[in-house]
Amino acid sequence: MNLLPGLKSTASALEAERIRLEVISQNIANANTTRTESGGPYQRQVVKFETVLGNQMGEDSEAVPQSVKIGRIMNASKPPNMVYEPGHPDANAQGEVAYPAINIHEEMADLIAASHAFEANLAVIRNARTMTLQTLSIGKH
């Protein structure tokens, strides 16, 4: 008997949002990185989620469990922002420096959304725990 249905899907969503928060943090931290190991400016990364539908259910099951996983982490396709700074060590022949195409306001909005999704999943776990404890206490009386 599963007293906490949906816990696996909620846990997978928490893990996916944690990774999303890390990627957004890396984008913010590298917003001004003009040179990476590959030679160019840092490229903004984006997380793509996938929903996985479970097929391991028995015949008498009422619901099919779902989980969330990271489909992939990919580089955004925006070209770098070119800024005229002739004295910069990474300036090209025209005196322009390639900065990552990262909008801090957009990253902060994504960070807030990911944080709220993380908190919502934690609330699901807390509520499921409370309901399970109340269900178990019914059997004591």
C-alpha cells in the first residue's frame, strides 16, 4: 500500500528544478564572461524538461505515475552582444568585445519562477506527509 502517492514524481520535479536553478545561477555568474575555455564568450544555457510516463503499473492501478526529468541543457541561440571597448584584452580588430547575450532581468524572472516551482513541490510533500499522518491516526482511534 502506497501511503504517499505521487512522491516519486514530486521528488523528480524537485531534482529538475534544482538543476534549473543551478543553470540559471551559472548564467548570472557568467553574464560578463568574454572568454571561455572554447575561446568565445560564455553562452547562455537553457534547461528543457521532459515528462516521463511510467509503464510499470499493474492492472488494478488507477493512475499512471509521471516524473519530470531534464531532457537536455542546451546553449541559447542568440548571438553575443558586441560592445565597443577598444582597450579590452578580448577586443577584436574593430575594438568590439563579444559579451554573452544574457539579460539579467530575464534570468532573475526565471530564477523566481524556478524558486516558486521548487517551493510548490516542497509544499506537495509537506501536505502529503500531513495527510498520511492524519490517515494513520484514524486507525489508532
